[in-house]
Amino acid sequence: MTIQADAIEKDRNYSVPVAARPDFVLARGEGVTLYDTEGRAYTDWVAGIAVNALGYGDQELNAAVGQQMDTGLIHVSGLYHTQALAELAELLCSISFAEKVYFCNSGAEANEGALKFARKLAYNKELTHKTKVVSFSDAFHGRTMGALAITPKEKYQIPFRPMVPGAVVGEFNSIESASEIIDDETVAVIVEPIQGEGGINIATAEFLQALRQLCDQHQAALIFDEIQCGMGRTGELWAYSFSGVTPDIMTLAKPLAGGLPVGAVLTNEEVGSAMSPGDHGSTFSGGAVVMRAAEVVINRVISDGFMEHVKEVGDYLLERLSEINSPHITDVRGRGLIAGIELDIPPAGIVNQGYEHGLLLASSGSNVIRFIPPLIIEKKHVDELVEKLTSILEGIDDQAES
């Protein structure tokens, strides 16, 4: 039995079947390319779901992780100070609106923490009637029970109902809808400046500005979920920058530590200071190895020319995708290196065909192919992608005719 066949059989026999994985086994990575156990190469347009910002085999990232491992200080829990955590917290505050940071292990945990922080702030102000959390159509904020309650997708919610109470859903990009549901019972409003899982939907500046005004009016915390769209992916450090709005809380995760599990809740002074020892915590949060990895990623993203590269290649990606002459593409949208093509056919067939052409692709929403590659991707990879996508789409038409 081959390594590939053995790994797939063991996975199917012993893993909980929550993912439908393709029939190959990834073994190593270099740059923006992954290789399976059979030696086949795949250009990666998924990046571990917008995680591997620096691609694979980055020497600086590997060295930082290795150096911290060599100290023997891998995990001490949140009960003790470490230099790595303190320095990363300072760095994040220095490049954002934030004055306080809480570290966790994932995006879902970050959003759970953000909801608790908002409720604790209201509790401290003796506004205990404020329990409503507003999210928006096509949002994705995670799969844990609190985060799932504000992720309004029937497929995700139905088997696990009843949901955590208090969640109310408005229409994304509708100021009228937001005005109708945000009121004095609202404790928090959470929104993705660019919806990743929901179909690469971009919030308008006017919508985000209206949310800020409504939150101020009703003493609600405004939470920006930048777990997928933040940390340089749009060509700006923070995806909300175009709006001129400042949130009270921002959640980060995916690319923050270059592939190691991490999440962060960034807050202003008022929100952060509302929390006291024992109000929240996590055994594994803020581990020194992960903090050192995140430090490398952040410093690379804010280094001279990095975000200019993201913007340049992102603009080129949108331009080239728009040139594909296929009746199945109904829209092309995105910003920087978070982009999508909307289709009039299910995207699963294209994703599967991508494997045969040496592409790792992912869908978004019900009819969008999403492109969230490592931020080091280059124009030559875009050209390769467009050539192969064109061939895949033409092949689908040929099959339909035959």
C-alpha cells in the first residue's frame, strides 16, 4: 500500500468525518506550491483558508519558531508573564487603534471573546438589559456555539439548535435594515468589512459609517471581524481602513502566526479595562512559540513594499480574472488578495477539476470560487491560474455539449 493510500484509509477509518477531503495527501510545501506524497505539485490559492500569509518554508519564520523552541519555553499558560507575549501585544497596539489585546487560539475563540467583552462592558455600566447581538446576512463568525448563533446559515445551524439566545440578523450593506434592528437592547454589532465565507462581499464605507453612528447612539460595541480579510490581505493593513471608521473591538486570527493556531481580540481602553482577572481565559493562549511566529508575520507584512506588492498583484488578479471569457462567470469582485468569481453553476466541479490541473481552489458562499493565496504570490502565478481556469471552464462547456 502506498503512503497516500495508507493515510487516506486511516483518515477515513479514524477521523470524525467533518471534511470531504480530496484523494491526495499533502506532504511538503515551498513558496506558494504544495506537493503530495506522489510528487504532484499544486499552486495554492487557498493558503490554509487565508492562513499561510508567507507561504511555505519561510526561513525567517522557521528560524523564529526554532529559536523559541530551543529555549524550552513552549507553554507556560496565561498564569505567567513571557517576553514574547508582552512584545507582541505592544506591537499589535502600535499598528492599530487598539490599547489592549487578548490572545487566544482561533478565530472562533476570538469572536466568542469579543462577545463576552462587550457584555462585560454593559454589565459594568449596569446595562444588563443589553443582550442583543446584531450580525448580518451571509456572515461567518465561527462554528462554536456563540459564534455559530451569529453565523446565519441554515446548513450550519439546524443540527445544533437551539442557538445561544440574543442573536438578530440584519441585511448586509443595508443601512435601513441596520437602523431597524440596532436599538437600546443591542450590546454589540459584529460585521466583516469583507465577507470571506459568505461570497467575497465588500461592505460599503457608508454602511460601516452608519453602524458606527448607530452603535454610538445606542451604547453598543462595534466589532470588526477581520479574521479572514485583515492583516494586509486587502493591500491595506486593516480591511476597514477605507471606511474611516474605528471599531471598539477587532478580532484577528488566520494569518497572524503564519500557520500556527492563534487568535486575538483587539480593544480600545474602555472595553479592555472592563475585564478583570478570571473573567476570561484559555490554557493554551499566548504561547511563546506562537507569539514569536506572529511577530515575524506582522513585521513582514508592515515592511516596506510588502502591502504594495499585495495590492499590485491583487489588482492584476482582478484584471486577469475579468478577462476570462466564460458565460458561467457572472461577476468578479474583491480587494487585494481576497477575490472571487461568481458563477451560474456550482463551484464544486471547478474546485475538483482544479486538482487535476495542479490548483488548490476553494469555494465561498453557494456559487463563488474564492482566491485567498499566500500574500507572496506573484503575477506569473496569476497568469498560470487564469490559463488553467479558462481551460477548466471550456472543458465544462464541452462536456455539456457532448
